[in-house]
Amino acid sequence: MTYIINDNGIDREMTQIEIVDLRTSQAQLEVEQAAAEQAAADKAAAAASGRAKLAALGLTDDEINALLGA
């Protein structure tokens, strides 16, 4: 596959080093996106678990919301 880059207004083929850098950057971005998605899922799960634990202690939804500022 040929990769084209615009270098100061001139379209040219990317060098092998540029292609490797591009692929490395893309792979790193995918890893970072997956980590961010996992962190968001973990945070949501922790929030749900916390709410469930407060409800198990006998707090009403209104009391839980008041405590959590929701």
C-alpha cells in the first residue's frame, strides 16, 4: 500500500520510517483509547456498586442522591 503525505504543499510517498512511525502511533492510540474506555467502564461499575451498597444500608434513592450530589 502506498501512503501519501503532504510535505509543505507537495504530495509525496511516505518513507518506510514514516510508515513505521504512523503505524506505531496508530497502535498506541488504539491502546490509549481502549484504556480510556476501560477506565470509564470501571468508574461506572464502581459508582453503581457504591449506590447498591448505600441502598443495602437502607438509604432511599433521594438520600443517596443527596449524599452523592446527583
